[in-house]
Amino acid sequence: MTDVEQVTRSGGAAAVLPDGAEFVLLGIPDVHGQIRGKALRPDAFQSAVRSGTVMTDLLLALDPTDEPITDYERFGIRSGAGDLIVHPDTDTLRALAWRPGWHVCLATPLWRDGRPCELSSREVLRRALEDMAELGYEVSAAIEYELRLRDGEGRPLSSGISYSLSEIGAYDAFVARLRPALEALGVELSAVHTEAGPGLLELNVAARPGLRAADDAAYLKLAVKEVAASMRLEASFLAKTRPGEEGSSGHVHLSCWSDGENAFASEPGGELAPALAGAIAGVLEHLPAASLLLNPTINSYKRLVPGWFAPVNVSWGTENRSAAVRAIVSEHPERCRIECRRPGADANPYLALAALVASAADGIRRGARPPEPLEGDVSDRPDVPPLPGSLESAVAAFRADGALRAALGEEFSDYFLVSREWELKAWRESVSDWERERYGRAV
């Protein structure tokens, strides 16, 4: 069969599978950001492009250990784990360079009656972007990741010197294998550098339109883990792997564009553009609640401690990396943006970006203005409002922010709260080695 004969259409986009194609991994990002699905042979994939295929709705109701979340009743294990109807988004079809003949494609899930699945994290972001578009803005974004790499013996690949031009060589073989893998996935890797933690590597990618930016982030995580495994390396996006070491972040860079111009463009040292001011104000106002999506795990909050460039308060500043929101104002208009430094590498990229876009849209819509920017190290300022320091406090903040919940969708918000409360329940029922060692003989 030729390439031309394999062309089909879905939503106006062509899906082309070359000669020699073996399988297509068709998947949907779950609530944790992991892509779940199944491998389809080319004919089955083309059938799915034409008329959809099915996957169990249990994919909406699994925790990080693959245990069914039994607190859901409408779907998942308690309802019999029925089918979702999924349609390939052929714009996302990419080759897997590390697995010749294999491809990957993201899908849009629907309920069995044909309604859009409002619980899908990719659809939550799509709705947030549509709300921003109603204000006249298109979002451009990029998510930069810090990840840890260890060899087969558990040893970190570097000692933990940030921006080290000598230690970056320890990652040469990995980056040489990762770069073509990302290129095949359509992800443009623009820079890499070491960070101040053993085995800690930062990956910077090019900015893309909102949904594509999150897709790129999901594909990047997939590629990093797969390429590392093929080299007998261990790659981790855990927010905090060891005490006393810097954690792994997933900073989000964001700007808004209108008619081909950057609406955040502002003169250095001058007044902020109205859209930039509104976005900063909106993000700051909703940041306590948004923390539930930016820092969604128990482990997330162990990264968020003063002194480790992990923001702990509602703060912003121009070119201030100790603040939660860093405004980047450049003489080059296209480079003006905000960087939210709160997210951990463990955040679902779709939900992290959705929370920030919804927050920014609220501030822009209301013409809100941020407080005065802070200078110097703001990480331990007692006069600046704190952000949630635990998953419990983030749950409480999210419950209290009706505007953010409404922007993300009430059904999704309730769904996500259940998943976070399930994590709290699992944590409370566990007993750690630390507890046994600390209290075993003393009590």
C-alpha cells in the first residue's frame, strides 16, 4: 500500500502512515498526564480515523499505581468500566524514532452518547484556550522540565553543578539519542543544561500554540522515559527525589497574541501592557487554588521550600527567579512573557497550562492590576501571602475558589478533587520507613 493510499481524513487533517508502518499507539492523556491507550495495526488505526474506536472509561479512574479509584460512581470500576468512544486527532500523529515502524497519536474521547468527555485533561485545556480566544487572544506557551537521570546502578549522571559546561558532557549520549526522538515527535529542543542537583538536567523546548505546547510536553516525557530505558538509564520527573537536594520543576512560559502581535509586549522599565498586567494579576489571585493542578501530588510539596528556587508565596517580579511569577520584559517584543515557577515536573501539562490560562483570562477580562513587583529574594518574606504548603491545603484553596472551578468546569473540578482526595487517603493509610525509624523505639 502506498502513502497516498493510506491517506485518510479526520477533522480536515490528513493521517499518513508510510510503508512499513507496524503499529500506532493511540492514547489519551489521563488525569496524571500519562498517555494511556492501545497499539493499533495500520488498518485498525485507519478505521478509527474514519469512525472512531473504543477504550474503557476506567482510564479516567485509575490512580498512579493503576489501582481503580472506587469513589467514582458514574464511570470506572463501579459502573462496570464501560466504553469511551475515541477519535484520533491526526494532527498529533508522530513517528517513534526509537521504535522503527511505530507511531503515536493522541485521541479525543467522547461519552457513549456522543457528548464530549468534559473530564479529559486535554479537553479541559482546549476549553480554557477557547475562553481566552473569546477575549481575542491566542496563547503561546512552553513547558521547561527538570528531570533526574541515573545509571543502572542508581548513580546520578552529574554531581549537581548548575550550568556546568564540563558536566553537560555526561549527558552527551543521552541527548544524542533524545534529540532525533523529539524531532520525530515534532518537539523542538532548543537548549539543555545541568542544574544544581545530582543527575539533574533541564530541557528547554520551543514555544508553541497552547494545545500543541501541552502535547509537546506530554510527548517529551514519553520520549525521555523511553529513550532512557533503552539506554539502561532511569529518568524521573518526581518533584523531589532526595532531601537536601534541589527538586524538579516544570516551569510554564506563557504569552498572549492578537493579530500576529504579542499582547504582552512592554517596554523594559516602563508600564506593563494591559494584557500582561491583567494576566499577572489573575494568575496571582488564583495561584493558591491553582496549586492543586500545578503541584498535584503529596511529593510535590516537598519541593516547595524556601531557598531552592521553588516559590512558596504569592509573589511576582520582573526577572526575579525567586518569585512565583517572573515577568520577562524584553526589548524584543516577541520575547515578552510570564514564567510561572510554581509547577513541579510531576504536574499534568494540560491541567497546569489550563489553570494558568484560565487564571490569566480572568485577570485580563476584569482589567485587573497586580501589586507592585517584588525585588530581591522573596522566598522567605513574612509579609507576602503564603501558598499552600501541602496537598490538603491546596485542596481547601481549590474548593474555595469558585471562579477558577467554574472556568475549568464544575464537573471536571469535582472529578479532580476526588482524585486528589484519593491520594490523601492513600498517604494517610501508609506507614513510611521514616516513621518506623523515628518513633519505633521512642514511643
